[in-house]
Amino acid sequence: MQQSQSTVIPISLGGVKVFLIKGLRPILVDTGNPGSEKKIVGALARNGVTSQDLSLILITHSHIDHFGSAAALKAQTAAKIAVHADDADALRNGVNQELNPTSLLGEIFLKLIRLGKKLPGIEPDIIVEQELDLAEFGVQGAAIATPGHTSGSLSLFLANGEAIIGDLVMGGIFRSKVPHYPWFAADLDQVQQSIQAVLRRRPTIIHTSHGGPFSPETLMKTFNISL
């Protein structure tokens, strides 16, 4: 199969980012909050991609700010929707996967959002267990299970050295280039283990959905990790 170097294009939607990956065919990582579809489609167009071009919409985890516009985008495209098995039911039911605060900021934010909010459910086309090879969708790389933020969180590792890790690590509200643990975690010990697993893959740059991107050296220093 012909190979093509992938290009990662962050798309800012305000408080959260989604990512367009352009390879032989383009894929979209996450879909932002509900109502973000027009902004996403506009960003795709500015980068020479139509929604019909998309081969895959990969959800890093089932929180509404990451899958909120998936149903609307699915209606405009033939792309398959992929999610990890552990987060699939939350996607099907249109609700947030577990939200367990790890800090005071997380507790405050939890009180501000409407936990009862429910979206139209989406039936995923692809259920990921441990790993999904992205080659058949036109991108050289793989989506790998990196649990912790949610039990079914996924990270992408591309052949060009870049990684996209969703909310496994977050940048600060006021200091977006300063990494910290996510505000919510199903299992903080697993978050720590998954950060180490990411770094063991030796990525050259690490994209996060809130803040960032980060160098591996920054994460190693911040989280006191030696490889």
C-alpha cells in the first residue's frame, strides 16, 4: 500500500480542540460539544477536506465535549465512528462517561455542568478493544487504549512521531502550556500508568484536547517520570 506522511491539524472550538489528520485519506479525532459541526466543517473546508472525504471519526473518550457533534457529523458523512468498548455504552446513550473529580477545579466544574444532559445516542461502527490500526482509513498509525481519564480512553500514535492523547493530560486554564492531570479520572493510578505508556512510545510531540501541545520532556519533568 502506498504510504503518505500524516499531518495533524488542531481545530480549536474554544475550550476544547478536535484534530484533523490528513493522510492518504483524512480522519477526524473527536467532535467537540453539541453544535460544533458547522465550525468543524468550515475548518475542514479551509484545509481542503469536505465532510464526505472523512474515512473515520474517532472518539478518544465518551464525554460530551468530545462526542457532542458526532451525530450531526455522522449525518453528513460516510465516515465510520470508532470508540473503545468501555466507553461505547455512554456514546450509545448520549451521556457522559464517569466524571470523578481529581481536584478542587474538577469539583467546581462538576457543579457548573448539567450532569443530566443527554444527547441522541450514537451506535458506533467500530468497537476498539486494545488497538485499532488506522492504515485502512488512510493514516499510518494506531489508536491504543490508554485508560485512566475514562476506562475506555484512547490515544493515537502516528508514524510521523506525533501523538494525540485526548484528556489524559490537560493544559491549565490560564497557562495552557503547563500540563497537569485531568480534572476528572476514572482511576488516577491508571492515568499515571498511561502517561508512562505514552512516553515509552517516544512521541516527538504530544497533542492534548485542552491546552498543549507538550514535548515528552515537559511531561517527564512535570510528572517525575524516568524512562
